Amino acid sequence: MKKKQLNPVNKEYKRLSTLFKSIDASKAKLVDELLKKAAFLKVELDKLESIISLSYVVQTSNKGNQRVNLAYKTYLQSLSTYQSIIKTLNTILGRDIDDGDDYFDEFLKEVNK
């Protein structure tokens, strides 16, 4: 029997979801929608990176004209949206989970004295 494989978006969604298992129930629906969007964007960004690596950021026509690759423009727009979603998720996660100070937090306290 073949093992059923998840499509890349579902796989990324499951990976991200594990970070939010203990989220407050009142925020679960909001987080779930953001996780779905983040998973989709991550997979699309990976695809765009592959396209860009093959065709480069700047394309040159047969006539010598240069233009920015449309995939690159789309990548930058999608990356900005993805980063915003991840930042929002991180903020939600940070408010619900207090993992105490780490070495970096301790370093910042020392620097700010």
C-alpha cells in the first residue's frame, strides 16, 4: 500500500501548525487562517526562487533591452506579505508563550544597563 503524501502547501501548514498547538482557543481560528496563507505563500516563494535562479533577475531581450524578471517582482511582493504574516504569527505566539529569557535577552539587558 502506498503512503499518501501531502501536497507541499498542506505539508508546510502542518509544520507551522505544530508551533501553535497550545494557542488560546479564542485566537485559534485567526491563527489557522494566517497559517494557511503563510503555508501557501512559502510554497509559492520556493517555486518563484527556482524560476528566478534559472532565468535571473534581469532579463535581456534579443534586441538588447533589459527588464526586471516578472517572477522577481512577484517574489518581492509575495515575500513582503509572507514576512508580514509571519511577524503577526510570531507576535501572537510570543504573547501566548513565555519561554523565559534566552542568552540574547540576557545580553540585551546587560548592554542596556
